[in-house]
Amino acid sequence: MSFPFALGVVYILLYFFGQFTLPMAIITLIWGILSGIGGNINQYWITSSAPEAPDFANGLFLTSANLGTTFGAAVGGLIISDMGTQYVVLVGFLSLILSLVTILLRNYMFTPTQQLSK
């Protein structure tokens, strides 16, 4: 649950300090670490959704990562061409909102009390 908020803080820092070299280097390092953590979280969630078919789940993970990269780059390019480079962080925020909605939805659908009542 806290991952989108941590990444949101990084995006805010990117927006305000992106023009400075040293803070940008530190922010990029933190962003890269969070990206690795996020990849592990994503793979765990997708794999746990189909434990009886690990190869299928791994294919879903790779497909979703590639689609996310494709759509993110396309929307990011549109934002850059319309608003400027510093506003590309908005694409990250839109992605974070979407991820938070899906996390809340998954947590709601798979809470222990919900599973016991089924």
C-alpha cells in the first residue's frame, strides 16, 4: 500500500529538483531502487494470481511490463510535446493513481474475511 506514496514523493522531488544535477543524481538513484522493488512486487502479485500456472503468470508479468512501458512512453511523449519536459512527471502521477486504485481493488477483493464468506 505504501509503494505508490513513496514513488509519489520521488516524482514530486523530480518535478522540483529536476533542473539541478546533484539532487537529480540522488533522486535517480532512489527512483532506480524503488523501481527494482516495484518490479519484485509486480511479479509477486502476478505470480500469486495464477500459482498453478507459473509460466502463464510469468508471461503476464512480461506482457504487462511491456505494455506499461509502451503506453507510458506514448503518453509521456504527448505530454512532453504539449506541455514541456518538466511535466512528464504527470504521467507518473497518473500511473500512480491507477496503481493505487488497482491495489485497493485487489485488497478489497482478496481480504481474508471475503475469502472465508465465499
